[in-house]
Amino acid sequence: MAVKSVTCVAPVNIAVIKYWGKTDEKLIIPLNDSLSGTLHTDHMCAKTTVAISSKFSKDRMWLNGTEESLDNPRLLACISEVKDRARSAGKLTEEELQWNVHICSENNFPTAAGLASSAAGYACLVYALAMLYKIDGDVSVIARRGSGSACRSIYGGFVQWIAGTNPNGTDSIAQQIVPASHWPEMRVLILVVSDSRKKTSSTSGMQRSCENSELLKHRVAKCVPERMSEITKAILKKDFETFAKITMQDSNQFHAVCLDTYPPCVYMNDVSHGIANLIHTINKFAGRTVAAYTYDAGPNACLYLLEKDVPGVLAAVNHVFHTDTKKEEYYRGLSVDLVD
Ligand code: 2P0
């Protein structure tokens, strides 16, 4: 039986300037630009196989071994955008374009625990489909339709997601600022505080913030544009001090917006705050900025730091927060570098 298939892996990205809020829910157009580092796929990644065949009787999808419904508008939007582009590219026959698709995807890290699982998952799916249907050009614009942050996982290194100005979203795309090789000493330490599913999804949390957070308006109008410009300069100059300060300030402001939302979205817990305090203490006693923390829509800490400081920071974290699997809250350290 004729089957065409492609398997891809795609990495997680960790934002240093956060995406929070949309101007268009359906097209997933963000309120503000954002910026992230793309992690190496060795440790945290999504792996997806896509296949088409004349013998497949319907579209089907499996996620981490369990069959899931394809009745998801975001998933369908990604598939249909890829097929539209494939039709214009003309590298597959119309008959092949009509074949049903099977999708098999898995993550090697907690799903929906605020560790960018949807970002890696949709980036992987869209990239694999793009290879299967032989489409050219930027596909971050399609990955965005699956999950906003997924567009940033299409590229390696430090990546900017430009919000864009076009109401149809065609210019809301990701682009690489620098490859990982620009700053090869950069590391990210993931401290898993909890791998349980988050209470408020990012999608509904940001929707609520848009409805009633005054702080979000100030953040979007003033803080993010200034920070995007400053942190980009810091990355180009490899100025860790400035990079780290902006990263921590933006994480703190994002969580302040979450608390300014009514009812509030609470993502960080006592262990998360404890880790943030520890980083400030380490930085103070070292007399320089050794590490920067950042937290997404969950309690897990991501630390950006340089390779030379990984052993010291890990030792301090291990000393203060004992691994105790009997407790519901624990952490696990994972040091990863960025990918090109
Ligand atoms: C980010 N987050 O920039 C921010 C920081 C969470 C906190 O992107 O609705 O899962 O699918 O577009 O992409 C999470 O948002 O939300 C996110 P949707 P997504 O990484």
C-alpha cells in the first residue's frame, strides 16, 4: 500500500519576553511581540510522525499513545493551511492531497504543566506536514494557528515573534534573531516544581487578562516595546547582565498581570517564589548577575545562565530545595543548551 510519511522532532522554547493576550482569538494574533530561546531537542521535545495513504479511511490522531479526536478547530486550521499551500506549490497530485492523514505525536515531558508542550507539539506537527506536503517558505505563520507560542519553536537560537499589523495575520510570524552558536555558553536550567496539569489554561487565562487587566494595557503599550528593543541589543552584544535583568522583570510583570486579572490566574507557588528569592540572593552575594529566572503559566522555574555557572547554581538549588518525592511539590534540574 502506498504510504508517504515524515517524522520530525521539535524543541520547546522558553520566552524571556512573554506573549500574553490576543487581538484575534481565531487567527491567534498576539497583542505584543515576544522573544524566546529554543532549547536543544535532546531533553525536551515533541516527536511527530505524519502519514498519508489512499488506504486510510479517515483522518486519525494519537497523542502519547492515546487516540484523540481531530475535532479541534486549531488542528484543522493547521492541516487546511498546509493543504492550501501544498495546492499552490503543486508538488503533490490532487489525488494525494485528498488522501486521509494519520498523526502520531508524543512529548518526553509533562503536557500542559506550563512547559510549552503545545508549542513543541504544534511546531512539530506543522513542520512534519510541511515536509510531507512539500511546501516552501515560512511555516511559523501556520504553526501559530495551532498555538501562538508554537511559531517560535520553528526556529532555533533566540527567536522573535513579531505581532504584525495585518488583521489577517499574514505578517504575524517568527524570525530568528541569532542562532545558538552566537552565544554558545548560554544554558537553561529547568526546575520542575510540579508536573501536574495547570488549573487555568494559557488560552483562557490570557483571554481573561484582556477582558479586565489594566496592567496588561500598560505592559503592551509601554513596557514590551522598550524591553524588546533592549533585550535584542543585549543578546546581540552578549550582555548577560542586561539580558538577565529584563528577563526577570518581564516574568515578574507577566505574573503581576495574571494577579491583576479578575478572578486572578495564579501560576507560581511557594516553591517558585523560593527559587526566585534564591536567585536574587545568589546574584547579590556573587556581586554580579549569575542567573535569571523566568516562569510561564505554571510553577516550574526556567533559569537562563552561562555554562560556567551551572555547577554552582545547581549546587545552591540542591542545597536549599531537597528532592523529596513524598511531597507533592518537588523539583528536578535539567540543564540544556540552545539549538541552532
Ligand atoms: C510565552 N506563554 O510567551 C507565554 C508565557 C505562557 C506564558 O505562550 O492560546 O499555549 O495556544 O496561543 O501559546 C502560552 O500560550 O497559548 C504562552 P495559545 P500558548 O511562552
